[in-house]
Amino acid sequence: MTKIVVIAMIALGAAAWVMGAGAGSPSTKPATQPSTQSAKELTLDLGNNVAMKLAIIPAGKFTMGSPAGEKDRADNEGPQHDVTISKPFYMGIYEVTQEQYQQVVGTNPSNFKGAQNPVEQVSWNDAADFCKKLSQTTGKTVTLPTEAQWEYACRAGTTTPFHTGQTISTDEANYNGNSVYGNGQKGTDRQTTIPVGSFKPNAFGLYDMHGNVLEWCSDWHGSYANANQMDPVGPSSGSDRVLRGGSYWDFPQLCRSAYRNWGVPYGRDYDVGFRVVVDSN
């Protein structure tokens, strides 16, 4: 498959840790302990008995990027910097499904058909248009997550390469299991997307933050060198938009919490999708 996404070089109320079998022991001490609060969920009615569930992500602080010693770290993952997410927000617990996309937009461009599979072959522009339409339908402010929101939500208080710990397995995420990260083991190479929510969620209740499809973020891709530390939104302009999370196509090192991918806003591919966030106000 010809990739149109440019691939970069390989180089906190959570008191309990959700971890699937086969992962290394995670670092359970978050960068800063988020405020403890009861689980909250928002459900958006998309019509025709189709709904979208979102989980509340608490405000807090975390260290964005990867440490210099992290295996297969790419240069654009640094410098590490402390980031404050100043207010809670809702994030889709799943990647946007084909059923949801069809209901809102009226089409399903996906290569791997399945109502509960993530929509793919959507550009950043397509994802932004979905958010605009859903905002109009629901009266909520629906957007793509910022890159900082995405990494904060993915980590869910962890500081390890994956929210599962030092490594990850294909019993925990849908990625190319022909490659091994750290002390992990080879696994399944499914060569396709699979229904969302097929594995255990992270400590914030989010599924498939590693693998299945890459996820568009709102930011232009750029250096962390002069990044804001309070609710950063990325550079004011650029040529490529940020993609996060890795996909079924990618080796595990490309699915790490800190790994940064990018693509042109009009580009589409079989392994590119998205999830949404909603303002908590």
C-alpha cells in the first residue's frame, strides 16, 4: 500500500491501572496526580439510533514528549516539556466509527468495511468537516483534539512508552505484530482495522489509543522547542497536520504515546481516522 502519510523516522483520577496480559509493568506514578472525580460520560445523539459516547478527561499536568533514552525515540518527540491542561474536556471513548461517520456525513469512504470499525480514508479536512456538521447537529462544540490533549489523554497518568507499560502486545492493540518493542513478543499482524473497543481501555476509559488507525489532531506539525506550556495548540501555520497513535499497519514503536506522525491536510489513507473532543462547558 502506498502511504500518503509521511512517516517520521523510527529512531489523573486514575487510582487503578487497567492493563492487559502480556505488557510490561507500567509506571503507575503519574507526572502529577489528577484531581479525583467520579467517572462522567457524555452521549451525543447522532440520530437514527446512532450515538457517540465521550468520557470526561480531567484537567491536570503532564510531561509531553519522550525522554532521551526511550527506545526508538524520534528527534521531534523532544524536548520534553511540562504541559498544563487547564480545564476538563470530553473525548470520544472510541475512534469515530463508520456508522457514525455515515450518519453525520452521509458517506462511508472506508476500505475495510464494518459499521463498528473506525472510519478511514478520511483527510484532516474531512475530519474537520465532520466536527463542524456534528457541532451544528448537537449544539455542542465538537473539534479534533489538540496534540497535547491527545497525548495527555493517551497517557492517562503514565510516563511509559505505552499506557500499557514498557511494551505492548497484539492482545492489547491492533498493530503489526511482526515487530517487537522492548521485552515484548511477536504477535498477530491482522492487516486490517477491527471493531473499536476490541481491547481494554486505558485508565481514562479510552479505547484504541494505540493502533487500529492513526488519529488526526487539530495542530499543525512543528517543533516543541518554543511550545506553550498552558493548553498548547501548536504552530499558527504549517504544511502538515499532526497524526497520533499508530495503526494496524505500523510497528509498535510507531504506536508509542509520544510518537508524532503527520500528513498533508487533504491526504487520505487506509489507516487514517480520528476521534473527537467536546468542550466541557
